[in-house]
Amino acid sequence: MTARDAILGRLRAAVPAAPQGAHAAAARDAGLEARIDAHFGARREMPPLSPVQLAQRMQAALEAVRAQAWCAGSDEWPALLAARMLEAGVRRVVVDTATPEGRMLRAALPDAIEPVAFDRPLQDWKAELFGTVDAGFTVARSGIAATGTLVLAPDAVTPRTVSLVPPLHVALVYAHTLHADLHAALHAERWQDSMPTNLVLATGPSRTSDIQQTLAFGAHGPRWTWVVIVTDKETAQ
């Protein structure tokens, strides 16, 4: 027997025999789920954080990953984003006309900023999108406060390209949709029952590093990320 055979033999002997049958497998899976739930439940604050507290934690987590984040009311955020984009020199922004949020932002934009709709096949305006558009606006499905992660569900009106190609990704997320952590998001939104085919988790601007650990932003996505957290929900109802 070789040393390899001896090591593998000890490893196999240490693994308990797996129970057989569908009922045994279901019981094993249920036990694993229970242990996972208990682990995250023990780590979570009690009582649960309020939407305002989750918004504050989300903002801090975003700033920790070099994103810019603000909390604003439902009647304040369009003017806030319009002013910030004007100050930053944004001249063209992809923003849809199909959602209430998209229409609100369009109405708040000054004449110096041109709103552009993603209403053509990508191949028809790829050079224009990559070469002349400064920002893309999306509304997040929800957010994960512990990590500052946006949960995006791209669709035909606002495809993944909107948050990926422009150098600035501007996102809106409602405080009442925030979750404490990924485990809470998965359970509250019941991803296991109806998870979208294209659910994207985005945490701050795109960043990568080479073998020398030199950090670079914008290599594989937006160089800057702005997030406004709406701390009331009049516009969401």
C-alpha cells in the first residue's frame, strides 16, 4: 500500500456512512437547513433592526467599499441625484421611462444632462453606449445591509448592461427592502421558490488587483457606485 492509499483510506474511514433513501436525504437536508438557520439566528441582533437602522448600516458598508451613499426621503432623492450628477460632470445617463423612479429622475434632470433610454438592441448603439454614456440608473430589488450589497434583478427595460458598462452606476434602494444579511434576504424573498434567472449581487464599484496586489477600479464594471437609500416608502406603494 502506498502512502497515498493509506491517507485516502483513513479519510474514507473517517466519513460516516450516508443514510440511504429519499426520506433519509430529506431528513439530512432539513437538519443542515436547521443548523444554518441557527447559526445565522445566533449572530443576528434581537430585536431585529428597523429599516432606518438597516439603512444606516447599509450606508456605512457601502462607504467602506469606496461607494458613495446617501439617505433621502421619497420626495428628495431625485433632486439630490440630479445635483450630484451635475456636479460630477455627468452629461448622459441611461434611465428608463417605464418605472416611476425612472420618470421621477428624468423630470429632475437639468438641461445639461441628457436622459437616454435602453430601447434599442445593444448592437445598434454599442459604440454610443460605451463611448458617450457617463452613468446608468437602476432600482435595486433589495439590499444586504451587512455588506452594502445591492440585489439587482435586470430585465428588458433595465438590462444588466445599464449597471455594468457606464463608468458610474447610480442605484436606488428602498430602506424597507433591506435585509440584515444574505441569509435573511434568501429567506425573506424565498429565492428557493422563485429565484430570477438573472439575479445580480453588486457590492460597490468594480475592483481587481494584479499579482503585485495593486488595486484597480473599473476594470470589469463601473468605476464608481452611488447609492441613494430611500428612507420612507410613499413612492414604493
